[in-house]
Amino acid sequence: MQEVKSVTPTAVIEKKKQEKTDFYDETDEFMSSFFDSTSLVKLIAKWKIHFCIVTAVVVGLSILFSSPIFIKPKYKSFAIVYPSNLIPYSSETPTEQMLQLLKSEDINFSLIKKFQLAKHYNIDTTDSKYLSRLQSEITDNVSIRRTEYESIIIEVYDTDPYLACEMVKEVINLLNAKVGSLQREKTSEVVAIYRQQIEFKQKQIDSIQDCLMKLRKENNIYDYNIQLKEYTRAYLNGVNSGRGSNHPVYAEMFQNLNEHGGEYLFLGGYLASLAGAYNDIKVEYDKSLSDLSKTLTYTNIVTSPYPADTKSYPIRWLVVVVSTFSSLLLMMIIISFIESARLRKKKPESSQQ
């Protein structure tokens, strides 16, 4: 009677683990030999026909799909600019401030409107997400970045070289307009503040002058120091000459000077300080008013944009090289698994023999 061996679950699990380990060992052994230069040459020689066919097909397809039939060539226009006449808002540098302004949504929307980019990029404006698609196209075709020399380079790619050049120029114009608008807005606020201060100082000066005019009319006080000096001299001359000092004019004037002289001196000094403050504010007001009427540019153009005469995208030779290399690498990996499978198939046959 034939004895039947019992197989436990633990034995089955251990057997599967051993088979899996053997598979990885065989694969590692083959891959180590695969990357050996001698083995690699032998492998390529063995599969040379397949390599030639794949290379020819991939090169042909790469040339075809990178041609203008499938990918429209794009031309690059660029400009290099430095910031100028920018008023700092915080601790950022003028270059950082310019970069922030150039990447504002206002400039993007102005470009979209002026050059009708939705139509140019064939984007349906009835689509609810057309703005997102437009922004994505602008991000792909318009590049604004800082260089290592603290300048800003503005690059535009487009199928029309003249349009690309005009877009670069328009970005610079929009920057000048935006910065000018921001500075005029802030300067207008400063001008309004100075105007209010001038009006307030003028009211104070008018009020003091009214008080001084009242003292002049009612008490005949025009200049306290001079009048006191002259009336005192006239009084002493009268005493010395024997004409007497009890003239009613002297008594009235001395009384007025005594009662209202201090007020007159205070108002006169206060009026002088108000006039000085008024003049200082007026100087700043005139300066701000002059700044408000100025027309400035805020970029120093180092390299001006021009229409390109050669395309910049796509780089066909690079597409062909990358595609071919990637395909050959993928093919070699596939071949390695095929050879590894053959090697595993041969081992059991040789062990049985």
C-alpha cells in the first residue's frame, strides 16, 4: 500500500517563499551579468535586428511628431531690464518689487485684452473655465524671472515672432503704466494732505491777522517795540524841556501799550511761527504737485526685444535623441526580463537531465 505524504500549510508557505527567493536570485544574477560590458555587447549583438528596427521606427516617429504638422514652431522674443525710479514699499529690493509687479494679474488681463489672446490661443470664451486655460497658456508662453545680475528677463514664446516681440514691449509699457498709476495714487494722497494742512494754516493766519487788525484799529498799536521806544523818548524829551509830561496822548498810549502790548507781542510771535510752518508745508506741497505731474519710466532696457528669425521650440534633435534613448532603454529592460525568463526555464530542464 502506497504511503501518502501529508502537506501542511506551513510547508506550502515555505515552498512559495523559497521559489520567490530563487526567482529574485536568478534575476539579480542575470541583471548583474546584463550590465557587464561584455554581456551587454553580446546581448545587443544577439538582438541587433530588433534594436535597429526600434531605432528606425522611433527616429522616424520622433521626426514626424516633432514636425510643424503636429507641433507648431514657436519663436522667442526677450528683453532684459533693470528697475529705475521705484519707490520702496518695504524691505524688498527694487528688482524684487519689479518682479512682483510684472507678475500681477492686471498685466496679464491687459495682455489678454489688447492682443485678443483667447482667440489667438483658440480658447472658447463660452467655456466656464476659459480664464484658467488662458492663464495656463500665458504661464507656458510668458516667462518673467530674475537673473543672477539682479536684472529682469522677460521672455515670450509664440508662433508669430512679431506678436511675441510686441508682447514683450507691451509688458514693459504696462509695467511703466502700472507703477506710474500706483505712484500717482499715493502722491495724490500726499498732495491732498498737504493741501488740507495749507488751508488749515491759512485759516489760523487769517484769524491771528484779524486779532492784530483789531488791536491796531481800537488801540492804535502797530508795532509794540517801536511805539514804546518812540513814545518813551518823546515823553522824556517833554520832561527835560519843561513842556510837561502830562499830555493826554502819552497817558492813553502808555495805557494801551500796558494793557494790550503783551497780547500784541504774543500774536505777532505766533503769526511768525505760523508763517514759517506754512512756508515749509508749501514747499513740500509744491514738490508733491510737481511729482504728480511728472511722466517717468521705471525700467532701464539693457536688451531690447526684436522679432526672432529662427524658431526656439521644439528642439527637434533633442526630441529625437531623448525619444530614441528612452525607447532603447525600455527595450533593453524588456529584453532583460525575456532573457531572465529563458534562463529560469533552462535551469529546471538541466536539473531534470
